[in-house]
Amino acid sequence: MANRWINRLRDRDVTDEGVYLNRRQIMGGAAAGIGLAGLGQGAAAQEALTPNDYEDITQYNNYYEFGTDKGDPAKYAGALTTSPWTVTIAGMVDRPGDYAFEDIMKAMTIEERIYRLRCVEAWSMVVPWNGFELADLLNMAGVQSGAKYVAFETAYRPEEMPGLRFPVLDWPYVEGLRLDEAMHPLTIMATGIYGKDIPNQNGAPLRLVVPWKYGFKSIKSVVRITLTDKQPPTSWNKAGPREYGFYSNVNPEVNHPRWSQADERPIGGGLFARRVPTLMFNGYEEEVAHLYEGMDLTANF
Ligand code: MTE
């Protein structure tokens, strides 16, 4: 059941070097009784999700640390040193510390997740990520009982990130989730795309992906994760509090003050491609609506 967002069966291109896709997990998933019926249903549901080309996913980006044009990240993010890389896990955890990226990778199970990505600017893509569940990383650090939120921070490297010269945002880029959102099985840290290491422009070596929220919540190149009991500040909310809320769940009924969120432009369909309706929680309503039961989603945008 509930396996329809996970494509565990696809085993493409996994012989490339630098690919972390864990075959044991794929086999293990099937053997552990995810169930043939479940897999069948998953395969059917996935058919509707045709991933974008690698080219689209890696040439049309938002990563303002490298410039605000969609082509800037692909041009300039090569300058980012991604190895060695350390993620500091701090705050209300039993085992705080500096975790080397390689050690995290050894401890985590990498899966392929084909997710919709809906930018707040009203364009969208479908991306075949490789990554691990954020919950597994948080459990490795040991979340303490008083923790209620998770704060994230992107690397701050003025000498490698030309965009930091411009005060578009209050750098470094920061984001946050409620703890239950962070622990939800849909929430991953992505480390690959199409079975290859994630390119710098997409947030190497690891970035958050929260598929039911606007893309800006999915913070790139994470260097710090802090467990806290207070709602953390977030970059776009600081820049425009009336336009970008803390939750930022995809919601076709709550428009951005300056444009409609009712529909979106799928990338890859050409300049005159038809817009398609935006789905509540970006199509993941069944999985996540319960997180917001009783909340006014217009007030908590
Ligand atoms: N993370 C950082 N550090 N800086 C950014 O500018 N842009 C966000 C998000 N994460 C951004 C970021 C926005 S607006 C979107 S839509 C997605 O990354 C885009 O991810 P993609 O380029 O992999 O499609």
C-alpha cells in the first residue's frame, strides 16, 4: 500500500560509475512484501508521471547563489566545491556533530523517487530523484522529544557563489519544516538525478525535496540541519512575508498576491505548451492532507 510515489522497480542506468542506487533495496523492497499488488498499482500510478529530460532538469534551474537567470546555475555552479562536504546536525538531537557526506551515504538507503516539482513561479517538472528519507538521517542523529521544527541552511561561499554579491535574499539561504513534515516518508534528501550524482546546479551534494510544497522549500546544498522548538526563519518569507508563507504547500485555491496558482506550465512542452491545472498538495493530497487537518490553509499559506 501507499507505495505509489515510489518507483522501486525501475533499475535504469545503474551500472554507471558514481551511481549510488542500492540494488539490495530494490530487491529487498519486493521481497519484504511491499507486495506485487502494491507494485502493480505503483507502476500504474507512475505511468502518468513521465520524467522530464535530463537536459531540462539540469539547464533550467533556480539557484540564486549563482544568479537569477534560469541558465545561470548550469553556467556557474561548477565552481562549487562539493567534496569534502560536511553536514552539521545541531540543536535538539542526541548525537549532534559534523557528519561527513560519505559517512551519511554509507548509512543511508538510496532509492529512486519520481516526484512532481512545482515552482511558486507556476512552472513544473517531473524529476527522477535518487535519495534517502530525511527521517532516516534525523533518526540517526536522534531527535529529542522537545523538538518541533527542523531548520536547514545552504552553504555560504562568497568566493564560489557569484550571486551572493547581490542582496536578492538575506544569505545564506535558509528553510524550515515542521518536524512531522520532515519525518514524512515523502520527504527526502536527494543525492542523484537519473541515477547519476546530483549536478551542482540542482543542489549537490545533497538537497532537500518536499514534493507537496512549492519548490523554494526544497533547499539546495545543505550544510546545516538544526532541530529546534521554535519555527525557524525562512529566506523567502523574510524577503516577502505577504507573498511566501512558512508552509508554502502547493494550493491552487490560494493565489500568490501577484499571480494565479490555479495552473502551471510544464517545462519541456515547448514555448506554447498548454498550461495544466495545479493539483492540491501538488498531487500528494492523499499522503499529506492529514498533516494539516483543522488548519486554515489560507491563513497558513
Ligand atoms: N536552494 C537554494 N539554496 N537557493 C535557491 O535559489 N531555489 C529554490 C529551490 N532551492 C533555491 C534553492 C527554488 S525557487 C526552486 S523552484 C528549486 O530549488 C529549483 O530546483 P531545481 O533547480 O533543481 O529545479
